[in-house]
Amino acid sequence: MIKDQIETYIDYDHNLIKEIARRAIEIENKFQSKMINKSEYEELMSDIKSQTDVSLSMKDLAVKESLNKLIDALITAATLV
Amino acid sequence: MYRLLSILAVASMLSGCASYLLAKYDTGEHVLINDIRMSAETGKEYCTDSEVMKALSVQIYRKSISFKNYASSLDHNDDVIKAAESLVDITTGLKSRYSSDSASAEYCKMKLSAIESTSAAMQLSIARKPR
């Protein structure tokens, strides 16, 4: 039931959410088919949180990069005044 | 306001494109994250060999520590430092498991995939830092 709920997020229009949902389902499937044990399952699931943290940090970095470019453009424009 | 912008403009012209909010592109940082990504990417073929994986897991862990320390030495690099700490968390799990007992091949493949995709995302952002 929970797995079905997570699967609905795979169609979600957001790359990070989509990737988290896809990965969680993949780990769940491997555990259900006994390809990984319980402690491996728990560790891989907790890695999703670390991966999410990385994605959010990189998103912040991308925003700063864009803002940096805009400030550069603003300064260039000011030189033409 | 225009005076401030003029001063910034002169400073900018003198130094090329400036970096106001984040650390500039750093070749050393890029090389280190690329190395972690490559180790995870090429390591998957050894997932059935626990002896090789034991050595590789320590190697990847040490590389992630090296990357975190290097990133920490750069000013205005908070986002990369935070991401590097999360990457260390992921690689610590791999190293700990192989140092205490063996791991399943599926766990190994998924763990290395997680390290590969995480470091790839970081590399993409690091490569786009202002020159």
C-alpha cells in the first residue's frame, strides 16, 4: 500500500522528487525479493536522505551562480551608461 | 547607486568576471569529485569480489574525506561543503560494511550507484562555478 503511494510520485513533475521515489521503489523491490538484507535495506534507504541533502545544496549553488551572472550583467550594463 | 556600480564595474573589468556569492571554479575540487565518480562508476564490475571491494570501499571513503577537506579550505563554499559531508555519510556506510562483514552484490551495486549519481550531480554544479 505504501509502495503504491510512493509510486504515484514517480510521475511527479520534479526531477528530485521523481528520483527519490524511483530509488525508494527500487530498494523496496530488492528487499522484497530478498536480494538485500534488512540492514542493507535500512542503510540504502537512509542514503536517500543524504542524496536529497546533496541535491538541495547543489540547487542552492545553482541559484547563487545565476544570481552571480545577473550581477555581472548589471555591472556590464552600468559601464555603458 | 551609480557610483557604487561604477566602482564595481572597474573592479570587475580589472579582474574579469567576478564571483560575489560563491567560491570560484577550482580545478583541484573538480578533479577530486571526478575521481570519486569514476571510482564508483568503474567499481560496480567488482561487486562480486569482496576482497577487491574491501580495498575499493576504503579508497572511495578516503577520497570523499579528501574532497570534503579540500572543499572546506575554499572561501564561500558552504553549499559544496554541506554536500561533501553528505557524500562522506554515504561512503562511510560502504566502508563500514566491508570492514565488518561481506555485503551482497545488489547492495554493492546500489550503493555505488548512489555514490556515482551523487558525485555526478556535484560535479555538474562544480563545473559551472564562475571562472
